[in-house]
Amino acid sequence: MGYRTYTCPISRRCGGCEWLSVPYPIQLRRKQEEVERLFTGVCREDGCTVSAIRGMDEPCRFRQKAAAPFAPGKGGRVRSGFYEGNSHRIVWCEKCLVENPQGRTILNDVARVTEQLRIPAYEEDRGRGVLRNAVVRCGYATDEVLLTVVTNGERLPHAERFVRMLRSRHPEITSIVQNVNSRRTNAILGRSCVTLWGPGVMHDELLGCRFEIGPTSFYQTNPAQTETLYELAIEKAGLHEGMRVLDAYCGTGTIGICMAAAARDARIDGVRVTGIEQVGAAVSCARRNAQANGLSATCSFVCADATAYLRTGRRKHSRRHYDVVVMDPPRAGSTPEFLASVAGLSPMRIVYVSCNPKTQLRDLTELRRHDYHVDSIEPVDMFPHTKHVETVVLMTRAEGA
């Protein structure tokens, strides 16, 4: 029996799904082999193995977040779609194989409404115009849809008509927000937001926990595989009564809250989660998420630089103890200073979730210098049709260390 393959009319120009022509089982095999190759030395020295990669049953329509840039076209048209690979040329896209279908339809209609209202699209080379980008987030376990339009300045001409026309075309939209980004930058979002209609946020669910998601919140684009990722992290944490969990780089608290909920559901008493995050808005959101899930008594969140917090904590609170540290840093990984601070807490377990196994390996090497060894490596395919793979690694403290 032959493998199924997927086709897309713009795949050669878009470049987003670089492995789209590769049958999915072969994609998974390649990622498995790459992780095994990368961690060969660690596995040999620590006596562990790389588990079988967790893939998707159907690697389509899994992205619940979609984005589009805008630019002026001929005759007053507004161009939208994707940037062509290694350029800022926009490729039109009617529908995308890996996105929730309603997201791309909404983005394309933003362009059409903008044309009708004669709202000028952003000219990147000159830094003028109004509409720069739009981002749509669709609920995975809810019916909520958040549309964020990014403007070059605070003024959005015909804002009320813009909202009214989009709501008429797409009654499924539950909130519309304007994000202001006047910087000459490739970053999509700016720092300030104005709610044009609705609550200004949306909600979604992971592992039975409900989460608030704002325009600038970090939230995984593939929630189905995120649940797999979090289930592995919870399993590796080894929950037990009275456990103290430190959730570093906690963002809006998704991992820590899911872990606390899992302990509650399993009737494991006394589990306490402390999350550390340096973005104040994310910490406020994490606290609201804990309250919404009835976990305010077991989850607390601190707005601080993680390294500074751990160093200060060790000086001021010498009795502070954590049984497990969960860390999910950005693609650049962590720092030697933070890793040394984590090792100084002497947790029995470190659960390291990574979207970049190469920087993860670098950090694991640092932690191994502090008497930790790798127990397990679990790859997860969060982004089918690309080379990217995520990994959940469990490290434990060497006996007698």
C-alpha cells in the first residue's frame, strides 16, 4: 500500500510546508532519526533511548492560528497571503492545507473589506499606510474566534464600519482587536492593543483546562499535539503528594495549570505550582487562568526574571525547595546562569520541553555538569510537513549528588 501525499498549489513559492511532498510516515521517520542522531552521545553515556515520535493521525487543518501581511496592489486592490520563501513578496492563498479553514477565509475578507473602505495597506519600503497584518486565532475546543488587525499607528479609518462589515461576513468572530505597531520591524505585533468589539480575548481548552488567550499571548498553534506534549510533561514530573513544582518560562501558565489540574483529578493532595514569567501581562493572565480553573490555591505566579528570582530566592529563602522544575524556554534555549541556578535548587527531576533540540542538547550538557543525567527523550511532531520537532526530556539527579 502506498503512502498518501499532500499537494498545495503554492507550496513551491510559499515555503512554509517544506516537506509537504514527503509522505507523512517518512517525515516522522526522518525526524526520529535526526533526534536519535543528535542525542547519540547523551544516550550512550546516560543509558537512555529516544522514544518513538508522537505524530498526528491526520496532519491537516491543525493550525488554529493564521496570519497574513497586507500590501498595496494595482487599482486600489489590497494584496494578502503569505510571504514567499526568503523574501517579502506576497503570495496569494485562497486556503491553506494546514490551517483551520475559517481562519484564512477571514483574513482574505479583511483585505476585501479594507479595499471597499479604501483603508490604505502598509507600504513596507516607505513605512506608510495603515493596515499591516491580521492574525486570526480559532478555538480548538471552543467556538471562539479572535481577530487582531495590526495598524501602522493608532488611527484605523472607518473602524466602526470595518467591524460591522466583518461581523456581517463572519458572525463566528467573537472579538476584534486593533494592535498598534509603528516600528520599522519584521515583528508582526506591537505593544499596545485597543478592543474594537467583543471582550478583547478568546478562550480555549487544553486537557480539560480553560485558558484566556489575548492578542499578544503565546499559545501553541497546534493544540491537539500540545495536549500530547503536556501529557508527557505531566507523566515525567512524577506527581506525588506534597510536591512542589517550579514552572519556569511559564507564560500564561498553561503547563503548570494543566499539571495542577492533573494532580487534583488524580486526588494527589498538596501539589503546589509556582510559575515564573517576566512579562507582566502574561503573569496577570496566568493568575486569571488559575482562578478560572479553580486552582488559585495551588498555583501562584511571579513576575520576575527567572534567573534573578532563583538567585534571590536562594539567598532570602534557603529553605525553599522544589521537587521538580519544568522549563519550556524559547528557541534560543536557556542560559548557563539560569541552569546553574536550577541545579542549585537540587530538584530531583527536571522536565525540559523544547522546540529546538539543538539548543536543548547544549543546555542538557550544562545540566549534566551539575550531576544530572538524562532519563528519557520523547519527540513530538508539532509541525507536520516541516523539519521542526519538539522534545520532552526528563533529567534526574544522580544518586548521592
